[in-house]
Amino acid sequence: MPALPDGDEAPRDGVLPPTARAAVGERPFGIYLHVPFCTVRCGYCDFNTYTATELGPVGGAKGASVATFVDAAIAELDLAGGVLGSPPPVSTVFVGGGTPTLLPPEDLVRFLAAVRHRWGLTEDVEVTTEANPDSVTAESLRTLADGGFTRVSLGMQSAVPGVLATLDRTHDPANVAKAVAAARGAGLAVSLDLIYGTPGETLQEWGTSLETAVALEPDHLSAYALTVEEGTKLAARVRRGELPRPTDDDEADKYELADEMLGAAGYEWYEISNWSRTDADRCRHNEAYWRSDDWWGVGPGAHSHVAGVRWWNVKHPATWAQRLAEGSPAAARELLTREQRTDEEILLGVRLREGLPTDRLDPDGRRAVAGLVADGLVDGRAAIGGHVRLTRRGRLLADTVVHHLIAGAPEPEVSTRRA
């Protein structure tokens, strides 16, 4: 599990600098809830998650257990209300993890009701929860829909049992179709999350997963290249030679296959690793991240961003709950400089189908565009129209594009990895 980034000391009361507080409400505002619980730890996962065994006795502490977690999360909403004052109504809510649907659906609805009570929700609010296919039922999904949830993002990962076994995923592939049908019956939009590049996965097997996913007719699909993270069970198996390390060429082939098959099925990419049937089917919460809007991250290890101030909570659920009872659970924060905010705008903006306005680049960056067009990485017609828009090859080499657009950026080590 990776360490939290370094940063400046975060104030114990969570107060924002006056300039940031004054800017609250100028951009759309969202809420993220990180639910850190899982029944088992998948071998590839380095997210901030915990099983009951890993939590041990502290799992019964207030806020560090499934039974008490949402009460603590609502307490962090109270903190946010005091810090932010009156942000605009919440436009997106995203519940991630972990496996959020290990919580009772009534608790997730209670959390959403607390958000609504404090700030209100926009008329077209998008409310998403991630879920494992085995962790939902028709009844639980109906409870979520009736309580205001609008989307469910199902962790399908693969349709091939052997690939799922390598990933230590425990769900039955047949349950994906059941979960999709149940979500549809509840009136929820459906997204499917896929992973490609699992050690030993063939191109044909990846094609099978894509075919299976498309046949389920989801509104939205995500496909991310597997990263072998140090400290995980998967990394240890690769290091011992039990499994082959994924290669960039293999992952590039699989990305190209995904883009071809999804495009043929009527899905259009709108971000490097995300496709949707229509613009209305995009994940607007994730778009808020890519556009550097404002959001408050609730829960252990959750990150927040408001008006150029970014902070992150302590990671362990028990420590988070204890710090929250005393004030802010933030571990550290950073105040982004104008240069950092511009660099992030470039880094994230080029990931989107609309591309990045070239007038956001400095003179060196604008001069670099012509060479990127000549190399087939940036769409020439879009560049003439004043935008840097990646070609398919450019999407595979997005980090290289960013390196050329940001003067003095370090040479990237990888090109197609999940952020």
C-alpha cells in the first residue's frame, strides 16, 4: 500500500486559507466517500482497503467498522460544512473503495441524505457507487435508487475465470450479467470496469472480456492497464518468476483492441481510459477531477481539492475516526502555485476528447504542437482549430505528449498507466 504524499502541515481545524475560502462556490462542487472495507484483498490491489482480519480489534472502534462507518463519515460532512461555508449545491457524489456495497444500502442512502441536507443537490445530480457483482442484489439496488443514487459502477475486470483467478477476484463472472439486469430493473445507469494486461492474459482472452461487456449494453465502460504495484501479492509473484511482468507493447495492443471494439459497438472515448454511449453517459464526477473542480473527499485516505488547496486524510480507519473526533482528519495539505495548477491543467486536460486549448500553453508548449502533429500524436485538424487533441497513438503516449507541452517536465517512465 503506497505511502501518502509529503505536504505541509494541515491545520487541526481544517480551515482554508482566506483566498481559497473566498473562492468557494466558483466551480462545481462534488463529494467523494471512500469506504475502506473489503471481504478479501485482491492480489493486485494497493488501494487503501482493509479486511476484517487486517483491522483486528480496532475494527470495532467507532468509525472503523462497517456498523459505525457512516456515522463517522457524516461527522466529516459536518466538518466540511464549517470549513466551506456555503458551496453551491452538490453536482456529483461518488462512493468508492474498497467495496462500498459491503455497507448496508440504507447507510449509503443515509449518507446521501446528509449531503442533501447540508448543501442540497443539483437537479441533475449524478450519484454513483462502485460495487462488486457479488455484493449487490435486486433489493439493495432498488433501495439505492429509491434513495437517490443514479449510477452503479460494477467491477467486472474480466470475463475469463483464469484471469480473475490471477487477480484474486472472487466473483462469479455470471453474476455480472445478473447485477447489470438488477441495476437496470432499479432504474440505475450502469458502468463496467475492466482491467487489461493481467499476467498471462492473451489478446484473445481480452477480446472475450470486451465482447462479453459490450453484449451487456452498459451505458459506460472503463478499461485500465494493470499496474504491478510494489508491496502487493501480485508483485511478489512476478518477482519470483511465477507470472510474467506485463509489457508496454502487450498493453498497447490491448488498448487498441478495446478502442476498436468499443468504437464499433457505438461507444466513444471521452477520456483516455473511458468510453460512453452518449455524452450524457459520461462519469461527470471523474470529469470534475480531470477539470480540477472542487470536491471534498470523506473517509480514510480520501483526497480533497478546493480552490487550489489539496489535502488528504490519514489512511487507517481507526486513526481517521480518532482524528475526526478531535478536529480535522487531514494528514497534510499543499497550496498549489499558479505554475502547478497550469501544469495540472495540461496534464489532465489532454486526457479528454475535447482536448486542451492551445492558448493554455506557454510559448514553448505551443511551438511543440506542430512536432506532435507531425509525429501522429496530436490531431492536426483540432490543432488548427486551437486545441491539442490526442490521436489513438497519442493516447498510448500521453505522458510523452505532456512532457513536450510542459517546458522542463521530466521524461516520463511509462505511458499508459492508471493515474
